[in-house]
Amino acid sequence: MIERAPAPSTVVATLYCFPHAGGAAGEYARWVEHIPGLRLVAVQPPGRAHNIGQSALTSMPQLVSEIVAQVRFTPPFALFGHSLGALVAFEVARALQPKPLRLFVSSCPPPPLSVSDQPLHLLDDAELHAEIERRWGPLPAATTSDKDLLAAALACYRADLQVLETYEHVPGPRLHSPITAIAGATEAKGGAWQAGWREHTDGAFESCVRPGGHFHTRQDPEGLGRLLSDTVRSDLIRAERDVIG
């Protein structure tokens, strides 16, 4: 888990972030200067980065149970997840009490998911590497040039893809927390994905299209950070009014 925060006197809420498949908590470290008023906690799944010695979890129930047991969610808070991380954040939100102020889901289809004809996590390393780069772009040169780093990266992807491809949505009560669904402007299915998330909350629903493709989160961190910070601040104001009223 990576934690970054501005001066304590300026913090109004905590934003817990969940990485994409094959990603790590460090993905979010550079956001800190762009989310005024928010303490950032990036959740590091087992078997990633500095947790590489741990066994990576390969099912959504295991992963959610571990996160809920190990991470202290301090109210008021919101959750953000990108791609697979959005599904993880959604399931964590369902499991938590109290609930988050808001759930941000980025570049991810809503549950239930369609089943792939050829699960990627069953491919051998060479096939998996090729398919990752075909779908999501090349891995960093520093990773592909070192066989040990590449093997570790592919192991992380394989575990996360197994979480995704074996995920079974269990219907239950809809969230009361508002949901904001975010997609990149050039994502082919982004609009359909966004609309589908509306069915998972009884609270407010908003959608937002950001410049870029699937990894729009890397293109304009300042603009995205402003969106996240302003939205959470507005949620806090509404929550305070509800208490007073």
C-alpha cells in the first residue's frame, strides 16, 4: 500500500485507488499534487512490486477479502479503480461498512461480464506477452529487455487476468453510494460500459469522457485529479447538508 497526502490540515477525505491488471500502486503516486484536499492511498495487491514475494491472489473473493481485512478504510472516503481495479473497487464497496462517499469506475465494463472464448490467463508466456501488447500497447522497454523482470510482469498479468476471467457477479442490493463512470474518448466500447454502471447504484450517477484511450489516466493527471477532488468535495458538502437537514 502506498500512501501520499498533502498537509494534514487541508485533507478533507481519503481516496483509495486500485490498479489495472498487471499494474501496481505506484501508478497513482504522481497524482498527489493533482488532488487537492484528498489523502491518497494506493492499494497494492499481493504479489506486486514491493509485495512481489507474496503469492498473488487469483480470485475476486480472495482478493476482496484480503483487501477488506488488511486495509483500514477511514471515513470519509471514496474509491477509484481503473480497468480490473474498477471491478475490485466495486466489490470492495459492496463489502464495506460504512460505504464510500462515491465510487469512481474507469474504463471497465459493468458486471455481469461476458465470458471470453479464450481465457488469456491460460496462454503461455510468449502468447500472453503478445496478446497484452496487441490489446493494451507495449510493455516498458526496461521490462522486456530483462527476462526476470518480464517473467515477473507476466506473472502479475496472469494472476490479475485470472481474477478477471473467473469473476462471477453475485446479484445483491444495489449500492447507495453515487457512481461516476469514466472512459477514454477513443475507447470503442467506453460509452456502453459507462451506461451499464448506472444499474449498480440507487444513488446519483454521472459519466465522464476523458481525452485519450484505455489509459487516459496517464494523459491528463491534472484534469482527472481536479475531477476527482471537486466531485468528492461536493459529495462531502451534500452529506453535511443531509445531516444538518
